[in-house]
Amino acid sequence: MNSFRQRVRSVAHQGLRWFVRLRMWVAVGFLVAFAVYEVKRAYKTELPGLPRVVWQDLVDWKDDAVMGKSYLEKSAEELKAEADGDNVFAMYVYALRRTTRLPEEFRIGPEDPKVAQEYYEKAAQKGFARAQAVMALYLHRNLGGTADLVKAKAFAEQAAAQKDPLGIRVLADILLEEAKSTPGGNTSIELKGCLLLIKAADRGNRGAMRKLGDLTAEGRVGFTDERGQPILVQNFAQALAYYEQAALMRDYDSCKLLAMAYEENRIAPVDYVKAYAWNLIAAQLAPKGDTPADLKKMQDQLIRTKDLADRMSAGDLTAAQNLAR
């Protein structure tokens, strides 16, 4: 009996010694497991994909800290001095901050398209692809007060050569306009523009996605890709898919087109729930400027949303609000 008690005491003593030795590791292990669980829950991903999303988050944070936020938070004088001192990225950011493309807290003074265009052009002349694409857009759409289609096309070609999605999209728009302005049309130029639109959409340009939705809704006969496969054949379902891709990237015009499609039986059956949902989102994305055009867009959007609500049951209205959310 005594030997049994001694054995039990010995085992308990050894167990206690091991517990004292390992308690720090047990505590650390518990904290690590809990931290991994919390991170997994925050990122809404499974364990195998967790390292990738955390690494991407760190890369994005580094890019923001080094390439973006520091320039966005600099004073106007400091940023302009860097831009005038031949810093290409500073030129681009200074131009961007003189527009309404950024949230108000990052803007420098009132919008000044001419100053913005001046510094975009400086960065473009230095070979900065996104600045070349923006300059092509400015000169093509006369955003800075000067239209020059020849220079616009040259800048767009330079940006497209560097695989910039906006540059590819602007070049596509220019080619499509050239094709339309040719007497009788020019199908070879039009096809080239359409293929560039597809490339821009594949690289995430929402304007290209919206334009492809328009072209697919209209339909093009005899157009094929490099492998001889038909493209842009009239397909309403595909057109809606293009609009939805762009709308989910917060494209205001695509949201409006989707709302109209479901409300007016254009390329989709009437569905007031979807029409109301997309109208709600369009109202949130409508330009918030003080210009008469922006105010009219907001007012029109609110009127359409209210008109739809008056024609819907309470249940459908709730379903539409949930769908928009």
C-alpha cells in the first residue's frame, strides 16, 4: 500500500514538474491558436488560404505607406516642390490632388483641370504609364479645356504598350470613333477597338466592361478574336453580366443601366426588386459635386427610386433593400 502511494506521489510530482516547465509553452500555444482563429475569422477565409491573404494585406499596407499615403498627406507646397524637382510620382499625385477624383480631405484647393493637365503631361512625358493614360483621356474628352485627338492617340498608344488598363480602354474608344467617322465604317479598325476593350476589361477597367455591355446588347456580326472565335454576338445575358461586373466595381453608369434594364424590360424581364436595388446603389454612387449636372443626376436618381417604391409591395421593397445591401 505504501509503495503504491509512493508511486502515485512520484508520478504526480513528475507531472507537476513537467507542467511547471511547459506552462509557458502551453500558454504561448493557446495564444497563437487563438490569434490564428481570430485572424481567420476576420479575413473570412479558410486556414490554407490565410498566409496568402495576410501577406497580400502586408504588401498593400507597404505600398500605401511608401507609394501612396505619404504623398497624399504631404502639404501642397512640399508636394509641388517634389513635383517641380523632377519626381515623376509626385507630379502624378499633385495633378490627381488638383481634381475631384480623390476624397475631399486629400484634395489641394479647388478643382483646377488646367493645372492637373499640366502636371499629368509632365509625368506622361517622363514615361509614367498611368499619367499617359490620363493625358489621353483629358485630350480625347477635352477635360482640361484643350482637345487634341492626335496627341490623345499617341499618349494612349504609349500607355497601352505598358499594359495600362485605362490607356488600353482610351485607345479602344479612339479607334471605335475613328471607325464610325469613316464613310461607310471601317470594320477592321472597329474590330481592333473591340479587341482592345476586351483586354482592358480583362485587366479590370470598369468603363471597358460597361462599353462591352453596350456592344453585346447591340450585337456585332462577323467579329472574331485572334483564334477565330466569335465575339460580341448579341447576348442579353452576357451584356447584363458585363454591366454587373462594372457595377460591382462601383461604376455609377452601369448601376443606372442595370436599374433601367430591369425596370423597362430592355434586355431583361421586368424585375422591380432588382431595379429598385440597383437604383439604390446608383443613388449612393451618384456624383456628389455641386454642379447643376451632378445635382440633376442625384435628383433624377431619387425620383426614379421613389417612383419604383410606390409601385412595389412592402415585401418586395424589403427584398430589394436586402438585395442592395
